[in-house]
Amino acid sequence: MRHTRRMKLSRPWAWLLVVSGAVWLTPIVSAEDWQAVGFVSSTVGVSTSRVCIGAPSANRPSDFGCPTTAPYINPTNGYVGIGTSAPDAPLIVRGPDNGVARWLFKAQNLAANNESGFYQYSNNAVALQLRNGSGSLRVNLQPGGNSYILDNNIGIGTTAPQATLQVSGSFTVSTSAQTTTPSLYVGTNGNVGVGVASPANLFHIRRASAGGIPAGYSSNYDVAVIENSEDNYLHFLQPAGRSGGIIFDSPTVRANGYIGYSNVSNAMTFATNGGIERLRIGNNGNVGIGTIAPSNTLHVAGTARITSWTAIAANVTPTTALDVYGTISATNLLVNGVAIGQADRIVSGTASVVAHANKGVSISVPLEVAGSIKIASTGTEVCDNDTLGLIRFDAATGAVEMCRQ
């Protein structure tokens, strides 16, 4: 039994007649009566379940609006297919696979070429295209082709982006082969990791894991970490005629200190307190302190002080503050803080020891001193096999004594 229900829309416009299996929209004519203008076909061959416009009594596929390409309605789930009779979603639009570029779905206003929607290219790829009010294409999202967004700022996780692209939250950049280790990771705390998904501080580069973060580590002081499972180096690469290094600034002083290497002179320099060079290692290995042109293995331009035992020789254990096995040439030599003038050389061993000599004076004895000698001792020095030949002054007896066998 067919059920019929009439709904009066608005006189004198139309009545809507709803019949099980058919829908008619009838305009008002001279007298109230039903005039069929459309139906959902359920009996017309290949046009079954298609939305048709025409007289239902004809029931022919050739009726206007009821070809095989007419919209299809799945009678079971209500899914609508345009260009397909097997929709698997509430609305499916499919263009013909004939290599012809065409619009699949388009929204258009009165302006020429001002249209947006889904566009199918000749290779059957589908792109989302959005144009602005003047018809200029501003968004083109095309799989396998060039995709771009040209309008203003883009926000992900924010409705008020302040940059061309602003992501409110973390994001990663990975290659297709990467799983848990991204090429680039930016956390919600602002930490950036290269090759690491959990950066320890603001900038963390990991080539391979070193085995962990040491106990007591604090990201409050360390800004960057460079990590590797093997030997780890920081490389500076610059042209042959240029220099590289590390510069230390303060809020008020540029290059307050630096460590630099010059590819011109092949020298390494160290500067402090306003960028003043304090130490240089020349290309020949000479070390200069207070001079930019060291002429000896160690060249000190200024005052040098030795407060512990030092041996200037190979395989020697020092027994005094300064043991010299070789020759020293110095100007204004100080001994215990007292200037003893010019010393041309001091040689230990069996050779001559010259504590003070004017130029042109011939040294003919093992020890020649032009001036007085002061022997400072306590009278408690030990005389043994190691101190044979030691001379001391015994203040209690007023005697000058020598340790001898």
C-alpha cells in the first residue's frame, strides 16, 4: 500500500507531496492539483536509485536529469555519489578518468575566474585550490605537485599566528626512514634537538648516544650539547685567508675575550679583558706571553715568577725552586726578589757558573763573581751523600762549613 502525505508550503507557491518511493514538487497552477516535477528512480534500469528531474510516469533513462551520470543515492545507507554508483562515504564526487582536467567541486561568485574547490588535473591528481576575492590563487594543495599557501601567517595550534608559520606545541622533521629519532625536534619548552627527541637543553646535537647525561647536569648553565659515541670535535671551516675561533662577549663589550686561529699566520691566539692578546702559539710552536712574536720555545715579555720547584731539562727531578741544566740569558735577574744585575749564563754541573759578569770579562775560573757573595743558611742543614759540596754559614760559630766526606 502506497502512503501519501501532503505538506502545504506557502500558497500560492507549491505543495510538497511525499510518497513512499517518490518525491514530487508541484507548482500551483490555475487550480490546486499535483504536477510531478521530480522523483527518485527505483525502476529505471541503469538509473535505479538516481535523483531525476522529469515526469515519473515516463520512467525512461533518457528523461532530462536522469542519465547514468545523475547523482546516485544508496537506498541502504543514504550515501550520495556523483560520478559513481558505489559511494563509500556520505558524499563522493568522482570525475571521469579520461585525462581531461576539470573541476570536481567548485564554489564560484560573480567575479570572473573567482572559483575555489577541488580541481582534477589531466593526470587525475586532485588538488584543493582556494582563490581570494580578486580571483588570485592563494592556496594550492596538490599531492605529487607544487603545493603552496601565499596568504599572511599560518598558525598550527593557534588562532593568532605572529609569523609566517607558527606552531604552538612541539613538532618534528623526519625522513621516511626515521621512527623514534627525528632529524629535527622542537619541544614545547623551546628546546631544539638534532638527532635527538628529548634535547637536554636549548640546543642538543646528537650524532650517536654518548651513554647518558652526567649526574648533576643542569640546563640552567649549559646552553648547547654536542654528543657523540666516539671522539667528538667541533669544526670551524673558513677560507685560507681567514680566521676562525670562539668570541666571548659581555652586554657592554664586543669580543671581550676570544680564542682564535689564523689561516694566514697559522698561529693560535688567546685574548682577555677587552680582546687584548695575552698568549700566542706561533706556527713554529714557540709560545709567547705578552708578545706577538715569540722568538724562543717560551718567550715571556714581562715578569715571570716561579713559586714551586721547576726543572728545565729532561728527566730531571728538581731539588730547588729552579734547576737549570743548560744556559740562561737574562736581563735584570731577580733572586729571592733581589736584583743581581745582568747574568749572561748560569750553568750547573762541572762547567762554569757565572752569576754576574760584565761584557768583555773573561771567565777563567769555575766560579767568578764580580761583587760580594752572601750565604744564607740556618745552620741546621743536613750533610749526607746527597748534599756533598754544600756550603753553609754557621751563625753560632761564625764558621763557613762545607759538607764533605
